[in-house]
Amino acid sequence: QVQLVESGGDLVQPGGSLRLSCVVSGGAFRLYTLAWYRQAPGEQREMVARITRDGSPTYVGSVEGRFTISRDNAKNTVYLQMDNLEAEDTGMYLCRADFASQTFWGQGTQVTVSL
């Protein structure tokens, strides 16, 4: 059974930073394409960043230059470093792992950007 557990969400002021972590257990981590999604209340879930198994990152335009996704295959962990946070970054952040036709999700970690 593949499980994803996110952590690192918090309340932070605009301009602040957070680092999210997602530990993946029960599968072949190095083969997964990994992604962070964000869901704000009343809005659709959107992909924020994705990293392929060879380490190539992709970002949604609104976070380009502020967020950095990375992976540590030795620790079965994917990270999302978030800098210069804005109120619009508020939401539940979920980790996703894909391999072939299989998709796995974590439960999410809440990020709130507010004064």
C-alpha cells in the first residue's frame, strides 16, 4: 500500500517562507513523477509544481521564481520550498505520485498566508 504523508504547513505572513515535505512509503519512489497541488476553498485543485523521476521540474506561472520543488530519492521525500509567499498562495497543499496508470494522493497540509 502506497502512502503519502505531507507536513510543513503553517500560518505565515506575506513575504514569508515555508518548506513542505511529503514522505512516500510502500512503493518504488525513484520511479514516480511527483507533484504538489493546491486547493483553496471554493476553487478547483490546481497543480503548483511537478518533478519527473529524472529531476526535471515544472511550475504553474503564478509560482515561477518563488517556489522550488525537489526530491530526495534516498529519503523517499519530495519537498516544496515556498518563498515570498502571497495571500493567494493560501490553501490545502496535497502531494501526488504517479507511475504508469497509478495515482496516489496524500491528505494534505494547510498553508495560510495572512497578516
